[in-house]
Amino acid sequence: MRCILPFPDGPIGAMARMTLDRMARRLHQPIAYEYRPGATGTIGSDYIARAKPDGYTFGVIGQASHAVLPVLRDLPYDPLKDFAPIGGIASFENVLVVPATSSIRSLDDLIAKAASREAGLLYGSPGIGSAVHLLTELMKIDTGMRLSHVPYTGGTASMTDLLNGRVDLLLVSLPTVADRLRRGQLRPLAMAAAERSLLLPDVPTFAELGYPRIRLSTWIGMAAPDGIPKEALDTLADTLNLSLQEPEVAGRFASLGATPLIDTPDLFINRIASDMAWLREFLPRMGITGQQ
């Protein structure tokens, strides 16, 4: 069996591989990983869509490639028609961080810092159309901060540049930064979530700070090319959900601030369609485009 991974190595990819390793054990079948990163997950997703629907090739998909970017631009695949959804893997919230060495200690400090610089501040993201990109553009709009976008090919590169001072801030998925927060390398300023995180109970939400619109949960899941035999799809979906319920998997996810996303194929495709419908209304109203 072959699994396409559409993003570079990192904590989120590690969560996916951990789940897939458990699936391989349950299926008594090895799973080979094939990395096809780039273009915010759309390169790997296009490869999944074009693969032979024999039940032996599938891949990991993300919110950007299947809900956000299809709303912002034309893609070579249809996220609802060209895939057989298998199920969710994980959902997670996003957190605004700066280096721990920074003099910025609060969101108000960050806003003041951006105002003090004629060119504003630089923020990184894993790519145009990612949740990080959308949330930071929304933060820019709602707070009035002067910010410029620096897109990367993944979260690891943007994190390296944040720590090296090449960008000033990241609004990033909690799993991506959980270990660095524990090591004291980063300072969290605000959670883009409905409520405070159990991992960061002292960090306020944007809503608490007066910006209720700055919130978005991110997800990753699994899909196969459309046309996969129903028996194979059902087997993969059942095995995925059983693997996500293993205590070791659930415990590791919790340590990173992620929640196992246990879906049926029908629930998962409905999740994608619902996100797309919401984003079609939300993004134009916020003035967010795929070119920012």
C-alpha cells in the first residue's frame, strides 16, 4: 500500500504517520510513504486524485487543499468529486507566537510594534491558502496591523526563520509549536480558538482580547481517488477510526494540542463541503484572496 503525504516532515506529518503505522499493523500490510509536498498541499492532492483507484493508493489531505484553495482559485481537481473520503485524522487550534527572546509580551505589544515600523512586520505561513495565511490576514484586517506575508513550502521552514529573526510572528497550528513552547523557545500571545487550550491555560483567546472573529480550527484527513471499491474504502475507514482510538495515538495527539477526528466517509465529505460553503461567504467578505 502507498500513502501520499502532501507536506514536508513536521509534527502534523508525524501525527499522520503515527496513525498510518497503526493502520498498517491492523491491516497486516506495510504502507510506504511517498512525499509530494508543495503548493499548500495541492500537488500531493492532485497526485492522489489521478492515482489508480485500486484501494492500494491513498493519501493525507488538508483543509487548505480541499476547502480553502478550491474557493480561492481553479485547481486541477474537484475536492468533492475526484476523491473518495476515508475519514478525518485530527483537528487542532492555532496560536499566535513570537520568539521567547522578543520584547513583545502581548497582542497589544505586537500591534504597537507593527505601528512603529513604517514597513510593518513580517509573518510566515506554510503557503498561500493555508489556515495560517487566512487567520493572519484576518488578524491584519481586524487589528489594523501592518503585516506582510512570507509564504513557505511548509511549517518547518517558517519556524526556523521565526527563531532566526527573519520573520516576526507566526499564527500557527498548536501541534507545530507545542514542543518548542515546552522548551521555552517561543512566547504564545493569543489562541485563535473558541476557548483556552488545556496546554496553554494562561494564554487568552482572541475573543477575550476583543477580536472574536479570529478563530479557525484546522484539520487533516485521508482520502483515496474516486472509484475505489466500496469494500476497500470501508476497510480503510474502519481501520483508520480504530487506530485513532488507540490510547498511545490519542495520548500523543493530546500532548500536541490535537484531537482525533473520528469520521465516517460521509461525515468527512460533509465536513469538507460545509467548510467550502462557509469560506465562499467568508473570504470575499473579509477581502482575502489567494494572492495575498
